[in-house]
Amino acid sequence: SSELTQDPAVSVALGQTVRITCQGDSLRNNYAAWYQQRPGQAPLLVIYGQNNRPSGIPDRFSGSSSGNTASLTITGAQAEDEADYHCNSRDSSGKHQVFGGGTKLTVL
Amino acid sequence: QVQLVQSGAEVKKTGASVKVSCKASGYIFTNHGITWVRQAPGQGLEWMGWVSTYTGNADFAQSLQGRVSMTTDTSTSTAYMELRSLRTDDTAVYYCARWGFSWNDGDWFDPWGQGTLVIVSS
């Protein structure tokens, strides 16, 4: 079982705001990174660290963290945001990496 | 541009080994580690381990200890992942990714290779 827990599925109406969460004890001491994965494609980094977006990632994507929960927020979701989103951080030992189970986002 | 290009799909029998390559371009290879992640059909991502391109040292997920090795060839900017004693549940897409790290922002993986499908059948 994963040390990071994500809701399996979340839906959002087009243009609305959605928050995808990731819970785990290791998040109290480590940042999460977030990856978008469209069907048949490799994961793509969308958020890392305190709230950093790689070049080319729209500013509607943002990240935050509180206690044992990291969140990815999409403000004004677009049809192309429909994808699986995976969180990642260090495990409880701090030596290895772990992924959450992934959240399938549906844009209605 | 920074790019990782992986080797092609493989079909193996149970008990065999597979070696996947990951060729990097667009950056100084030894400035970033390489991590390997796999994804079984319809499943989430599983971190397998990482290799330092500077020292050659590697560390692996507990579940794969003893069956996996990760190496690099700095002369060709290529990383390799070998998985031995293959089982049917090793069937997955295997990804390499460049490891980024800073004390301010922690770890991240960017970019990712296109993935290599490994099918293991009995």
C-alpha cells in the first residue's frame, strides 16, 4: 500500500475550480510534486516544491500544503486538464520516493 | 531541449532479464540523477530507484532489492535499468526521468522518457 493517499476520482465542471489532495505523514516534512498523465502518455511535472510551475505549465495550476496534506488546485479547469494526477514525495524514512495512487480528473 | 529517449518495447519469458536504456540530451548528464518508475496496466506509478550519474551509486525500492540494477554510461549520456528473474507481474511501462532537487523545493522528476513497455509472459 502507498504511503501517500489520493482520492481515486474527482470531477469538475468546465471553468470551475478543483482541488486534488494527497495525504501522508511524510508530507509534514517533505514537499510534494504533482504529475499530470494523459492516456497513453508519460507523466508531466506540473507543480513542485513550495509552489513552482515548470516552464509551459499554465498558471491555473497551483500547489499548497498544510500538515500532512498536499493539494493541487486547478482554477478554471479546461477540457485538456482531464487526466490522471499523481502526487509524489519522500517516504517516511526520507530516503526513498513514493507515489500516491493517482486521481482521475474528469472535466464535465 | 532536455530530452530522455528510451529503448523499444520488449517481450520476455518469466525468469528472464530485461535491460532498458535511457539516453539523455540537452543538458550536462552528470549534473542530475536518473530515477526509474514503472506503471503496471491500469495502475499507478511505482518508484523503482535511482542512480547517481556522477558517482554511479544507486538505491532501490525495498520491493525490488536483489533483482534490479541501475547503471550509467557517461560517455554516451545513457542510463540503464536491468530487472532480473522476471515475473508476470513485472509487466509494465517503465519510465526514466531526470531527478531534480533543491534544499528549498525538495525533489522532482522532469522530464520523463517516453516509456518502454515490457511484457512478461509464461
